[in-house]
Amino acid sequence: MASGKNVIKYLQKYHVDLILLDYIMPEMDGPEVFDRLRANSDYKDIPVIFLTGVSEKETVIKTLVDLKPEGYVLKPSKKSELVAKIIDVLG
């Protein structure tokens, strides 16, 4: 999706089992989208994995500690790494 607002619009139309969420997006960034998802009873239980190029250690730690997403994968990543994280989250 091109923006965080599009994520919310998409979820109003379609059911998903997992969200791969970019950290930096126009209009509404990943953390803001994540907060909105967790605040909405319809979406709060959908697992979220941040898929992002943001690799600064402090930002990664803050995201994991403060937001508690189900995962965080750095771009560029190997397909196998992403698939492994998805399997880990979904079981």
C-alpha cells in the first residue's frame, strides 16, 4: 500500500491474517497505523510484522519495547527470512 491511510481503508473491505507494515510511509507512518490497529477492536488481534529499512538500533528497540509488534524484519531481507518470521508468527 502506498500510505498508512490505505491500510485502514483496505482492512475495512478485506479480512487479513497478518499485516506486513512498513515503518516509514506518507500521510501516516507505521507506528501510527499500528496504534490505530491496536485501538480498534476489529483489528487489534491481527498480527503485525514491521518490514522496514529503519535499522537504527535505538529505533528498533524502542519500536519493539513500546509497540510490541509480533515481528520486525529489516529490508533488504532474504525471502527465506521473511517466510521464517511469518511462519513463526502464524505458527
